[in-house]
Amino acid sequence: MTTAGPFGQWRDDTLVLRCRVQPGARRDAFLGAYGDRLKLGLAAPPVDGKANARAIAFLAAAFGVPKSRVTLVRGARSHDKVFAIAAPTRLPAEALVAGSPP
């Protein structure tokens, strides 16, 4: 396992990304660092899994993969979440993710 910037690690071709989610934001966006996590602002309420679904869709679009390749690994009912992104086709600069898969 190798690091992928301050917020993630590579496990083979999968990026495991630690995030802090802020639901109810004006728009979906990367908001920078939150400790050792990447902060995401999401324009969805924290109700009935809507923020989780929006986070998956946002990350899929940002990393150039279908939603089926983004998995919520941990934190379904928490602001602190861990996502796995299988074989991302791009690494957005806004996400501050450095490096590429080993």
C-alpha cells in the first residue's frame, strides 16, 4: 500500500480516500483539508442517505469513473467517511491527491 497525498492510500489500482463530508452546502465541491481528511461540501441534506449518494456521484464524476466504482467503505452515518475509488481515470488537482497507482 502506498500513500496518495495526505488524504488517501493506493491499494493496487484502488484509491482509498478519507473524507469529511459537510452536507447542506450551496454546491458540491472540494473544500480543502480537514485534518488528515479531504473536506467535501455537498448540496444534499443528511437525510435518508441522500448525502452519501451525492458524495458517491460527486467523487465518481471528479475521478472519472462510473458510480459503481465508488464504494462507501466506512462512515455511512458519520461526517467522517472512507471511500474506495476503483481505477480512477483522473486525479483532480482540487482533491490534492498526489501520485499515481503503483
